[in-house]
Amino acid sequence: MGDTKLCLLLILSTSALAFAQDEDQPTCLLSQRYKTLHTYEYQYEAESLNAINGASQLKNGPKGACTVSVEVPQSCSYIVRTTGCSLSEVVDMDAEGNAVFAPAASSDAFAAEMEKYPLKVVVEGVYDVKLYPEDGETTTILNIKRGIISALAVPLLEEDKNKNMPTIHGKCKTQSTVNAREDIATDISLNRDLSRCDKFVPLRDHTSPMALVSGMHYPLAQMVRSSQTCNYKFDNENKHMTSGSCTENHIFIPYSHKGEHGIVNVGKQELTLVGVSSHDERVFDHSGIVKGLHMDAVEDKSAIQDKDAGLNLLRELASLPESDGEKRAHLFHVLVSMVRGMKTETLSPAIPEALEVSSVLTYQVLAQCGTPECSSAIMQILRTFDTSSLEVDAGVFAMGLVSNPSALLINDMLEMAKYKPSKPIMYALSNVVKRFYKAEGKLIPEIFSVAEFMGSQLGDCSGDKDNTFMTLRVIGNMAAAMGAAGPALRSAVIQCVNQPAASPAVQQAAIQAFRLTPVPEEGREILMQVLLDGASPMQKRVAAYLVLMKDPQPTELAQLADALPNEQDQQVKSFVISHVTNILSSTEPATQELRQKILDALQGNEVGATMDPTKFSRNYKIGSVEGNMFFEGSSYLPKEVMLEMTLKAFGYDIDMMEVGMEGNGFEPTVEALFGKNGFFPDTALETMYFVSENMPLRVNEILQNMLPALKKDRKKRQASQNLMREIGRNLNKLVNEMKTAQSPEAMVYLRLLGNELGYLRTNEMEEMAYSAAMMIDSMFKMFPTDIMKALMTKADNTIFAHYIFMDNEFFLPTATGVPLRIAMSGTFTPGIKGGLHISRDMSEVTFMPSAGIEFVSEIGSHIPEYINSGLEMHTNIFHESGLSAKISMEKDNVKLTIPAPTRPTKLIKMTNTLVAVTGSEVKTIPLW
């Protein structure tokens, strides 16, 4: 009897606990469809087919099937498992025009990945869906599971809540129709215009960083008309879904007729209930990774990883016979597309062989590829160069500015910096880290590794002053990422501020490392001490002031207000007064809070009168332009000048440019640069004269204060007819004057569009000029001398450039979770055949021109790393002249002469081809 009572007590306690747990869980309206402690099992099928309606029966694309179980351990919490999956693709069409499917080679791998991890889902409120994937889940597989969840997000019982439903496209405006009703609506149809979904946006893929026409994914996405219809049936008694189907249509308007016939993608989903069972498992643990239901961008890697196929294509292009010239643009486009689809483990081993086949073609492919793997391959090549080689610095620096930032590129840049920690390479590393952190907003292991490396380079700031100074400038350029990743590095930088063994320039650079990021609490007190220390150098104190004034605390402003009237250093006092005055006179909403803080600290007192701008340091602020000018002692030449321009457009603040110059005893330097016979007067300074003449009065006044020469001899100067020629003529003169004058050490630095390009000291001027000459010489050496020699001496040689001038590639989400890839590109291949003939006096050049252009449009759904499929339209225009063009150059003109043909000549050839891509097979589509 006692055991029975104990058993009854346990049952009641468990039931009460379960009820309490259910009460604690957030409620959602979907809980009426999928009830707690039940498992719903469905058979799921989905396909995404590419076709040309009205022109061809041919179709291609993937099809998948899975058994989907939905466990409900707690209210509004779901565990979705996908088992028994298969993957197939279209291999043929039957007599009735239906697609014939066959298992894909990657079917087993796909099934294993789909079954590997369950997906945890939580729904809150009306329809707030959150996904909790496991750490190892790939984006490709997660997107397909998103498609399943989207189909399971059925209409609610509360029919008025079905007007804005969650899907893989985000929240979508939905029209619902009840087709049958018993106690509840048992048959409901849904219609959606996908352009009205808040996450139906193009996901941009990698493109050539050298393309002139790029970034058109948004306007091109508007050329796709997309709609979706769904139908659901429900059990009248238990209210759950018994079957569901969705059909989604995407039609590419430019290649359509009346908005119906043309290139289309049709996606279908079907869910059929297999059974419902009960269970008593209430545990619901999920990972810390949270995702939305909308689709994520995927790494578009090929299902077939074959380096030999790429090398064979490279060989074909390198040895293309003259009679097949029209294939050149097409082959180059195919080669670049193939390389873009390669993973690092495929591409890296192919590089040495590719360089042996054709180094020139390999460089052209990798430079225009645009993927992190291609950037890594370029770094791989650069690491084979001698460490003193200028090509390494130039190549890495350029990649730091133009390459798409990625974890792989950060790692490669870091390895290169360890291999050769030169200034260009260190700046390239910092620019890549900065751009990646700004775009992604997250820390990755590679960024932590960079912070650790920077800490090892910095030490305690008592080492080599030039290296320490450079390291601090580089850290400051990527301060947001370094501050978040390296608390130890942040503390080390703060300690440098008052390091007795560090030079004043190093101490100032340590302060300026916080220009672009908030100052940590432990650093604010140290900077405040620097600001109030009358014995510290003026520039160091002003640097501390500017950093603190980005977000000053009321106590700091109160200290400053008390100390300012008694400040002995008139240069510091003048600058602070001008800076505070500019803030108080500003009407920008962004400075409103700061203005109020300053007024509170002043407590009704005046900040002070501004001083003579030709003798005392001050801050300038006019519209989007801000500048600082620092004087020291009684010198009438500034010790430091800084000019910064920010463009406010479309709601964004864009850092356009910042240029700074600092040093001691500027007389020789300024005379060499800006004097009457200096480097700039006849060239760049002429532009400043023009600007000052057309600027508002206040801006003109500031320019004259910054460059007093503007006040004198204005009418004596005339505009140069050739700016570049003047700069070239004066460069050697500048270097010679800087060498011979006893010029002190000075520094010039430049930031463009938020990227610090580096700095240059006067003692590096000679090295810079020598390096520029060497770099030009080295660039010519990159072209094989035998090719140049043959082109000049033989009549049966050709040379071609390959340039992707238009490159746009993006994905649109589809209901099935399979990305719909859309790409439009243009490849130009100009060349010379039959050699290049130059007369002895260089007045005439004779050659036979040849050129090809191919435009390629691609559209189609495929599964990256599993199935390649799609439709492509190739339009090829080829010109190959049998005529010898002649360019004659005389003193006043250049004349192009093309003699009349002496035999039939093919001026232009145009072809238009439509093909279907299935795996590695390409079929030409015969049009009706």
C-alpha cells in the first residue's frame, strides 16, 4: 500500500512539474498546430528546376527527398530531424517532356550531412522563428533545412494573423484563401509576391576586383519576377497539417516574352503526413548559435574539384591557334569561373604547374578571380620571391586595398607579415583586418592571432623606435578589431604613453592609436594626466585631448574647464579654445549631447577668445572639412598640419580623406615642397590656387593661413598643360633638394576612404624614388622577355590581354533553400597578331589588331559542393583583321591609318548560344 501511495505521489509531482514547465515556456500561436510531447513525421520532397518555357523542353536542376520528424518536447520548442535523405538531378527528358532524374554522385554525402545534426527551432509570439544549428552545420545544409522549416510554418488558426508570415524570404505579405471549412479551416491556399518579403534580397558573390562594371546586384535583382503559391490541408479534430505543397516561380524578365515564356526557375515542395506519435522526452537543449529563418550567403564551390581540368583548360588557352581566336574570350571566362569554384586544397597544388604553363595567364586569372582562395594563391606565389623583392611589397599592399576581406586572406597576410614585416605589408594586414571586422562585426581566431603578433612586435615600446612607431600606427588603423580581440595588447599600448625609454613620437603614436575606437577606462585617467601635465610636449597633450573629446566624461570636462584659464602653454590653450568654440557653434544633431556636456562643465563661463591663427595652434571646422594646425614656440611655420574630409550622404558618414604632415623646423622641407621653385607650385599647388579662387570666403581664408604663398604672386602663375609631366620633371629635383638640405625628420601620412595608406619620412624620400624606379623595372621583368622579343622580331607571333570588364554575380533565396544563381559578365580580349613593328625613329608603329568580346548571362539553381546546374546565354563578338594598322606620331598629332583590303576580309563575327550545364557536362540547347 505504501508503494502505491509513493508511486501516485511521484506521478502527481511529475505532472505538476511538467505543467509548471509548460507554463514557464513562452507561448506561440503555432503551438496549436504542433502539440507538446508529440512527434510529427512527414515525407518531404523538393525540386528546383531551370527551364526555357516556350522555347525548349530541356530542364535541369536538383531534387531531394527526406523523412522529416518534428519533436515537440516543450511548447513552441521543436527538434527537427532529417533522415533517409537522397539527392538526384535531371539527366534526360522523356517523350512527354517530363524530367528524368538519376541519383547524384554526391547523394550519400548529402544524406550524411542532412542526418548529422538535428536542428532546434524556437517560435515566440505570433511568428518569431529562431534557429539553433549545431556548430558543425554547413551553411549549404542549413539553408536546405530552412526551406523545410519554411514549409512547416503553416497558417495559424487565428486567420487574421496570416497576413504577414515567416518564410525563408523573411516576413512576407501573404494573401490567404479558405477553400474548405469544418470546425476549422481544413484547406487553405496562400499567395505571395516575393518582392514584398523583407529578406528577399540579392546575396552578392565574389567578383573581379578589377572589373569596371560591378556591384549591380540590386538593379539586376529587380529584373527577376518571383511569386509563390502554397496549399495546406489540416486535420479537423487535431488541427495539425496532413499535407502541404508550395510552388515558386522565378522568371528573368529580359529573356522572357509577355512575362511568361523564357528563362525560368520553378521550385516545388511537398509535405505528406506519415504519422503522429506521443513521447515523454522534455529535454530541450540548444547551442549558443542563433540564426534567423531567412537564407544565408553560401560559399559557391564546385561539386567537382579537379585541378587537372583547370590546367588542361589553361594549356588550351595558352596554345590557342590563330584560327580559333573567337574562342579566347569564352575560354578565359570559363577558366576564371572554374578557378572560382576551387577550394584551397585543389587550387594551391595547381599553382606551380600553372606558372610553368603560362605565368602571364596565371597572373591574369588569379588577379580577376576575386575569391579568398585566389588571393591566397597570389600570396603563395609572392612568398616564393626574394624577401628584398619590391614586387612582394607592391603586390601585398595592393591586395590589402582591393581584395575581398576573408579569414583566409587575414591568415595569409599574417603569415606574410611574419615572413617580411615591412611597412606596406603591415599596413596591408591592418587594412584587411579593419575591413573584415567592419563588414562582419565579429572576432575570428585569425584576428586573435593578429593581435598576438602585434603584441610581440610592440613589446614594451622600448625597442627600435621606427619599428615601434610603425606598429602603433598599424594597430591604430585597425583599433576596433584589436581593442576587442586583445585586452593585453590594449594595455600594452596604454603603457607606451608614458614609457620613459620611448621617443616622443612613439608616445604620441600610442595615444593616437585610440583615435578610431573608444578609450578603455584604465586609459582615460592616464590620458587625462597627460593633458593636464604642463611639462609634457604640446603635441602629446593635444593628441590626448582629441582622443578624450570623442566621448568626454563630465568629470573630465570639469577638470579641463578649471585648468584652462591657468594654462601656461599658449599653443595648447589656443587649440583647446578653438576646438571647443567650434563644437559650441555647431548645429549638427550629432554634437548636441557633447555641446550640452561642455555647457554644463563651463557653468556659464566663457571658454576664452580665439587667438591669431597665423601664430597659434587651432582647430578648423567648415562643413565636411576639419583641420588641425599646431605651432610650437615662436616659429611662424606649423609643426603639424592635418586636414580631414568626411562626406555625409544617404545617411552615412564616409571618411573620404585625411592627410597630415608633422616635423620640426619645417623651413627646408616646406621650401622644397611648396616654395616658389619647389615641387608643387607649377603643378599640384596650381590646383589649390584654382580651388581657393572658387571657395567660400572662410575656406579661402583658411587655405591662405595654411599656405601663405597663396597670398602672393597669384597673377604670376599659369596653369600647367601637363600635370603628370610636371610632377615627373620635378620629382628628381625634390629628392635632390631634400638630400642636400639639412632637413630635419618629418612625416607625411595619408588615409583614403578609411584605409590608412601609410606614412613617409623625409629620410625615406631618396629610397622612395629609387624604389619607384626599381618597381617599374621589376614590373617589366614580370613579362617573359622571350615573348616581348618575339613580338618585336617575328611576324608569326600573337599577344593577348584578357580582361573581365563587367562582373556581377549574386544569389536569390528560393523556397527549397537552394540558391538561385544569377550572373552577368563581359570579357574583353584585345590582342596583336603578326608581330609589332616599330620604325627606327619611333615615329611609326605597325600591327594587326584582333579583339573578342563575350557577354555571358547565367541563371539557375544549384547546390554548392553537391550539384552544378544552370542555364547560360553566351553572346560572342569577334573581330580579327587581316589589315595592318599603322599609327604615325608627329609633333602635333597622332594618325591612325588602315589601308584598303586587297582580299575578302572578315570584319566581325557574332554568335549567340544557349547552353545547359549539368555537372561537368555542357549541352547546347536547340531552340524551337
